[in-house]
Amino acid sequence: MRDVMDQLEGWWKNGEPAALATVVNTFRSAPRQPGASMLVGPGGEAVGSVSGGCVEGAVYELGGQVLTDGRPVLQRYGVSDDDAFAVGLTCGGILDIFVEKVSPTTFAQLDQVTEAVRQESPVAVATVVAGPAERLGTRLIVWPDRVAGGTGSARLDDAIRDDTRGLLDAGRNAMLHYGVEGQRRGEGLDVFVESFAPPPRMIVFGAIDFAAAVAKMGTFLGYRVTVCDARPVFATASRFPSANEVVVEWPHRYLQAEAEAGRIDRRTVITVLTHDPKFDVPVLEIALRLPEVGYIGAMGSRRTHEDRLARLREAGLTEAELARMSSPIGLDLGARTPEETAVSIAAEMIALHWGGEGVRLAERDGPIHAS
């Protein structure tokens, strides 16, 4: 819903119902991930995408039907048949899409959700997408410290609340399965949880020209980007317009303070680009000992890398800790320019996150998207 939230809220505030279609489950090589959304507006407008064009026409028609009769629908779209005009996914994937009517009556807490998202405050929306008719489309809004809404069953609400907070902490969307009264080993009721966690962080150490390109790439990928360098002449906002913040501080001091404040988590990406040991080694010593970091990469030549490893070993880091460092940073794309290098770094981050192998898809068999 995040990608269509502004338009949806505008209609909601005007009391104009819209149909919201959300990808709630995927199988095989589906083109969009759970949480991707499309709107059918009060004037017939189509906003957003659920499949990159494969089934949008059919979803648009279904959205019009839901707007008319008000009944939510969970619809599965699979592989196209031999008819070139059949509705389906030519990529071979399968999508489950939940279509519901959204208005101040059906989604009274929408303004609270959108405000939390704008404030970068964690919130999740748990919606019943399959089950008894009286529960279908009911929802529980979950914050770390409170809830709103409900499904009509206190036991089910309690189960959803506890499970959703775990997903919210990890920043994950998921389909949860329960018995109709919230039994954890039961079946017959499905709940889609869409987590709106604050954006993951990218911390770029080293205010060099490559850092500007990496910061721009990080923003493009949805990270909240911080550039940090101890040299005030280089660490300026004008040099890094894509960054959310530019900090003048010794890298190791800044990272230590952020870790102690609880602002480093398993989604955080750390890139060390100075390739100067007086900056690199102290900050890497801290980064590699943090219990949860999504990615740690360090720029430099093979010679710089070997010298860095020797210094870190002298500082007492174990081989297991050193193995967490991607150095030299990035995938082998033959990159030369700062912009090409930023693509190389981003490619490595994505591959490690999703379990990709970093090889040409044309040389591989099997599904494109890892499960």
C-alpha cells in the first residue's frame, strides 16, 4: 500500500471510496512482491501496479465490481493458457491478490497509518483476507506499543498482535494462518500483514566522490542514507545532495554512538570508502563486532585489503568476524567510474540479501527469483 498511499488517503479524506488491490502472496517467479498495490479510484482512475502489466486489466475490472457491491475478494492469477488474450502471468508465476473497498467506514484508521508512515514510526496493517464472511476484510492496526481496530475475536486479535510485532521488528510482510478463532495450529483463516517499518539505513563512511554516487544509489534503493567523515571541508551537504544527513565526526565514534543508541539493526548497510587505515580500521573493528548488520563493505585495492586484514587481526578480530566483511567491495562488473562502482556495490548488497549468485541470468537455468 505504501506506493499508492498518498492517492488513497486523498480520496479517503474526501469520503470517496476506492478499491485497493494488494498482492498478498506469490509463488514461483512472480513479478511483484507482497505489498504491491493498485487502486481503482472513484472516477475509474487506475493507480499503481500489481504485476507490471500482466493482470492489471482483470484486476481493474474486479476493483470496479468490489466498489459496486462492497464485498472483498481474494483472487488468484496464474500462468496464461494457449489463448493469447487469457488473463495470466506469462512469467510463469502465481499471484494472490486481495481486493477491498476502502473508505472511512471500512478503514477508519487509514489516517493514523499514513501519519505513522510519514513520521517513519513503525506500524503494521493485518487484514483478514480469507476466512468466514463476517471476518473477511477486518483488520488490526499494530504499533509496537498499542493496537487499533479488530477482527471481532479477542483470541484472534491477541495472536495477530503478537505475530505481527515480530514481523514489524524485522520489517517483513507475510501471510499468517490461524484457526477461525485464532488457534495457532488451526486453519481456515488467513491474515496478510503489511509492515511499514522505517526505511533501512545506509551509512557511508568517507566523503569522497565515490561516496556521492553510493549515497545516490542508496536513496534510489529506499535506504535512509548518512554520510560520515571527520573532515569538515569534505563532509558538506552540498557535496552529497542525495544523502538524508551528512555528519562530521570520526567514523568509529559515530558508529559506536549509533550502535549504543540502538539505531543499527539487521537491515543496516555499512560501506567504508576512505581506504585510509586511520579511518577504516577503527570503524571496521566496531562494525565487524556488531551482532546484527545487513552488510559491511570496504573499498580498496587487493594490497589495501591485505594490509587492512593484518591490522584488524592485530586488533583481535577473529576469522569469523573478518569473514563478514565484503572487501574489496562490490561485484566484478568491470566498473570504473564512481557511478558504475555504486552499481557494483548495490549489486553485491542485493545478491547477498536475496541469496543471488551474481552471474548472468542468461547463463542460468531455473527460476529467476530465488524463493
